[in-house]
Amino acid sequence: MPPFIDIHPIDLPNQWCVHSYYTLNPYAPDGSNRLLLAAADLEKNVGHVLVLSPDRKVTHRLGPIPITPSFWHTGAWQSWSPDARYIYYQSGTHTQSTITRYDLTTEQSITLDGDMEGLPPSGEPGISCSHAMLYAAGYGDKKYHPELTPVPFQARDQHGISKVDFESQTSKLIYTTQQMLDEHPCREQLLQADRQVKSRLGDDDGLTLMLYCVRWNRQGTRMLFYFGNHCVVPERGEPRIAYIMTADRDLKNIHMAADLSFGKGGVHWGWCPDGEHLLGYGLSPVHDEARCIATVHHTGKDYRKLCTHGSGGHPTISPANPNLLVTDDYAGNVEFIDLAKDQTLLHVKFPTSGRDKRGTGRTSGWIDTHPVFNNDGSKVLVNSLPDRHGQTVEFSIDLES
């Protein structure tokens, strides 16, 4: 058995709580054991970002912020600066996106137009895509909402990856979806699929291509991002397109690390602790039709199977033990896996809904567990839904056993 010593629910009564995401460390980087959560008041329909002390008492309540559909999935994408002085969080709506930086020292804040799914661990400036476009394509409620995009999907030279600079107080588009299409190694296949969509839906339409889901390695030296449409509604008849691209901190040295498009499948890719390799669910190179947890170098080389687990959940590896992986599924099962033996060490099931079926849309009635390690691998945080309020739960791990 692995050296797990305790499970600690974080008790914040009458607050619907969630951490940001399994790829974004919610623990303060200064080793203080402070924790960031987002919390909603279900009666008032308003949200806040919470700073919790080491004994899990609320020391700061930032906001209020509006409740968007994505709040029930990723909160406000609240994150820390490298020195733990600043806190960053989404403070607008999907149609009017804003990002706020709060200074814990001066208690002053700056709010900019734009979006950001967590600050890079290496610090400012922020780099992100439009979170709203993902939901407008159908990610949340499985409905197509082109009217809710800040920029039309087909205006590919006007959306993509932006830089959010709090010192100059600017948010600027620095790499477009059109640039990615022009430079992509599968460009001709994509253009052919684009023409097929236009032939059915009209010349003013086409593939719902986007750049989305920027995810950083823990060192803050490299990012991955998606290029594709894989969350668009099936009614549009588009082929599923999802390429995992990687780049360095300055958006140089762009590589296609994984191709999950045109029937290949795969989901939930993030970074290994070494900052060089990625991991996620994809087709096994051994058994062509079997989904597994795989890994690949950020340049796209050395794709191989890590383990046979195939739930399609959210896998991440301990920063302290390269053989310890935690992942989940959509029924609330959290599994700790020994990669050396490809065996489950511990299985814990958490309540994630009061419903028998997941249903559609992001609401307060469903939560994803999204297990995430802290800085040194001594803790894992998960989401749960024991009643009508979301609750985060900590695992303590004894690394010396």
C-alpha cells in the first residue's frame, strides 16, 4: 500500500467551493501551505476567491465576481504569482472577460480586459486564449452560441493567444488562429475539411477552429495549447480536431506534440513534473484501439504508454515520486497508480452529483474531482459534492514511509 495517512475535508459551511484545475497548483509557491479556492453563494448567485490559511480558515475574500457557467468547473482560474504576493482571477463574464490582479501586500487590485487560465508559474506577463470561445462552441451546455463569442469564429486573424501585461495594463493578441493554420503540418487536411464544412453550411462558415486551453509546466518555461474544435457541437457535422501544440515561454519553437484529430481520440493532456514531457489519454501504441495514459516529449517524439488506465479522466504525476500518478473519472473515482507496476494502489470514490446521470451544462449540481498535487507532493486536493455545496478535500501523503 502507498503511504497515505489521512483525508481532510475542508469545511466552509454554506459555500460552494472548487479549486481551479488539475493542471494548476492551488497551493502558495512560498511553502506557506496557504490555499486558493473559489466559492459561490448559491442564494445570492455571486462568487468570491478565497485565500485559506494553513489551518484552512479564510483570511481573504476577493470579489465579488459574477457566476459564469465555467465557474462550476474551474472556479475563477485563481492562481498565485511566483512570490505569492499577487493573486490573479477571472472577474468578468464570458461576453465581457476581465482579469484581476490583487496585491496581498497593499490590498490594491488592477483589472484588465482579457482572459487568463492561470498565471504562468514563472510570473508575468500572462499568456492565454479566450475562455469564452470554448463555451460558445458548445463546451458547457452542448449548444452552439456563435453570438456569444468576443470575436466571430471565422475571423481567425482576430483571435488566438493573447499577452496580458499588468505593468503596462494591456491585453494584446500575439499569435492568431490563422497563423497556426498557416504554419500547421496538417494544413492541407484541415483546409480540405474546412471546404467540406463550407459546402454544407455556406461560404461564410467553416471549421470552428480555435486556439484554447493554455497549460503550463510547473517550471513556467513551456506551455501547451490546443488547436482545433474538439468541443464544438456534433450537430455541425465537423470532424473532431484536437492538436496538442507546445511552445516556450515566448511562443517560440512551436511543435505538434500529439495529434488527437480525425478519429484518433484522446483527452486531458498536461505536463509531467520534468517540464519536458506531456501526459494524457490517447491511443495505445501497443494496442491501436485501446485508450491508455500516454506520454510524449514536448517536440512530439517518443510517444509511449505510461499505464493501461483508460477512464479519460485527469491524470497527473507526483512532483516527488515519478512512479506515483493520480487520476479520476466522471463518477468521482480517484485512483492512485504505481506506474512502475501499472497497478492501482488506492481507490477512493467521492460524491460528485445528486443526479444519476451527468446531464448537460455546467451547473452547481455536478463537480469534477480534478486531483492536483501540491508543490512537494505531500498533499493532493480534490473536489467533491457531498450535498448541494461543493467541497474540496485534501489527502495527506507521508513521503518517508
